[in-house]
Amino acid sequence: NAHLDGIAKLNPRLNAYITVTAEKALAAAKASDERRRQGTVGALEGIPLAIKDLFCTAGTRTTAGSRILDSFVPPYESTVSQNLLDDGAVFLGKANLDEFAMGSSNTTSASGPVENPWSRANDPDTRLVPGGSSGGSAAAVAARLALGATATDTGGSIRQPAAFCGIAGIKPTYGRCSRFGIVAFASSLDQAGPVARTVEDCAILLKSMAGFDPRDSTSADMPVPDFAKACERGVKGLRIGVPKEYRLDGMAPEIVALWEQGLAWLRDAGAETVEVSLPHAKYALPTYYIVAPAEASSNLARYDGVRFGMRVTEPGSDLRDLYERTRAAGFGAEVRRRIMIGTYVLSAGYYDAYYLKAQKVRALIRRDFEQAYEKVDAILTPATPSAAFGMDEKQDDPVAMYLNDIFTVTANLAGLPGLAVPAGLDGQGLPLGLQVIGRAFDEETVFAVGRTLE
Ligand code: GLN
């Protein structure tokens, strides 16, 4: 009830939730109380969570932030949200996001933009973005409208909004969490993960979300360790890499200072910090913005006005006309841009020059990390090149928007776990985050390092 009251009060301003499932939440909370009385308590018994509106929830509308899915009520539950329900969690509602998770500011949602709860702290007229695409999830957690939330990360959509909202968030290793029932954006990059107020809360949530699922062919058949226990390991004797290519010209001095501070904290706690090189990191953004739209253009072909959601048609018109009208009315500008880029880079005559080239560079980026991990146990970088920006900024400059993802996309291209940790404030009192990137399936070290930075 406290969370529902908070939502009633703050959601009209923040717009963090697209759908609030108050009745279902209260019924689930009652059922949870009953389980408690019977002594069958799950790992997340009664914990109120927000679910990004990209996860299919049985019987609850799932929009992916798009007009085209405005009326879509899935008949089934995603594996990740089912895992949370099985552990006793209570869902408060569906969190806002950029349309089809494409964006870094949560301004492309058909349900309207999300406001960062840290907005107007110093300046009542400035509305800041919460980051994206999981901006609703991050804003809900930061504003105390949920104890934690699910999110997804294709190029930074867990870590960047976590950093902008002053909370923690982890994108686990590709394959850790099942993608079954999550609306697909770029299937070889998409991963689910939690956002929460602390690193330890993320560890507890990830333990429930993760695990092998035969319904996702890329799901990893690996045991899920006790991540919360790993938070207490400390960093004594660990070697932490600092990629020299991440020292960008013109980076905000506060970000550089926070990075140095983070390294000093780790050294104080007994770790050794070492310079490493990721020579192909400079190609990561262009590679990502070829691979992700290519896969998106293929995945989004299914929204044809026949199988899901909305349908726009004229009496007497043909099937092609139905497709065109539905897709023109259903998709927003950024989604259309991605479909056009993706279709172009996959088309005959351009495939070798763009898509195939990007796949080759992706392999080199992955190899850079493998070589770095011969020398170090984890890598520390800033999470974002700046603090949260204003809602009106970068809106008509897609490339400026894409540059936001400079520190995060590499982990998706290489399939590695990345954790954003709230680590400090900038001169205006806005939160800044650090990012810990680990070896594949070594989230435990990532959590140990992250916990030390909090
Ligand atoms: N900002 C990136 C994009 O727009 C990443 C989005 C994501 O991780 N879902 O593609």
C-alpha cells in the first residue's frame, strides 16, 4: 500500500509506470501473507517490484512503449518474470521505456517521456531524462515507487539509466537470463537484469531472475551462484584493469575524477590497478549501430497488423496496404529510423560492406577483452560520459544520443557482465556511476568489486 500510495502521488509527474496493476498487486500481497503464515517463504516473498513493459506478463497489457502493441495482452508470462513470481515477488505494474527499448533517454515511448526523480533539485524549471531505455524502471526505484525492477540491456539500457538515477543495475553475461517472453530488439545483444538501490539488492534479484531455460536456445546451462554472498568477498588480491582507450578527450572532469577515486578505493581495499588496452573499443559504437538495427529490422518484421496489437486498414484495400498503414501508424520515428538502417545494412550489395564487416569487428572487440582478462580480473570504467541531461537536449541529433552509449556497448558486443554502481555526485548534485565489466559468467567478481565502490 505504501508503494501504491507513492505511485498515485508521484507517477503523474514522473510517468515511470505505463500500467499500474494495483488490484493484482494487493491480491498478490495477500497471497504472499498467506504463504508467510504457512511458513513457505520465497527468496523475494512480498517484495514489490516494477516490471519493464518489455517483459510479457500473462493477462497484463504489454506495450514495449509502442503504439503498435497498445492493445497487446500476452497469454503467457516471460521466464524472468515467472521466476520472480515463483520466489514470491509482488508486481506493482509495468514500467515505461523507450519504444522497443531503442533509446538512451526514455523520450521515445508512445506513453510519453519519463522524468528523472533527481530533476528540479537545484533548478525547478529543468526536467532531466532518467536515461534509457529502462528509464521507467530506474526512475521508479530511485523515487521509492518500487524496491527493485526488471530491465533489459542491449547497448546500455540497464547501466545508463541506473547511473543517471543514482541506483545500481547489472547486465549479466549473455545467456544468464532467459529471453523467452521478452519483446526482442537485437537478439544477440539483449539481456535482462535488475535495477535496485544497492549492489546487494541487484545480487539478490539476479539470483531469482537467472537460470537455464530450454525455451531460449541461447540460454546458458550453468549453475547460478549465490551472488549476494559474492558481494562480501572483498577485492583483496584482485587485479583491476583500466582501459586506456576509454580516456576520451573532452570527458567531463568530474567523471575523470570519479574514475580515479574509484580506482583509489579499490587499491585501498587491497586490489591492484593495471592499465590495459582494448584497441578496437573505438569501433564499438559504429559496430553496435549496425548490428543492433540489423537485428531489430528483422525482429520487428512480425508487427504486420495481423498477428499482434493494432491493425489499420481501409475497406477494400489489400494485404500490402494493411502492412503499410499499420506500420506507418504504429511505429515512432526512432524505430522507423532503425528499421531503415537495418534493412539497408542487410540488403544485397551492402551486406558485406556493413553487416559482415561489423560482425568481424565484433569478433575483434571480443578478443580484446579476452586478452585483457589474461592480465586482470575485472575492468573499471565510467558508466556514462556525462550526468543526466535535459529532456529537450539531443532530441533532434540521433548521433549525439548514440554517443551516450560509448562506455556500455562493448560489454553487449562481447557478451560480458557489466554493473553500474552509484559512486558519486557531480557539481550540481546529480548522480554519477562507475561501471565494472567482468569475465563471462563471473558476475561474482563483478559484484565483489561493485560492492566495494558503493
Ligand atoms: N541506447 C542504446 C540504443 O538505443 C541501447 C538501448 C538498449 O540497451 N536497449 O540502442
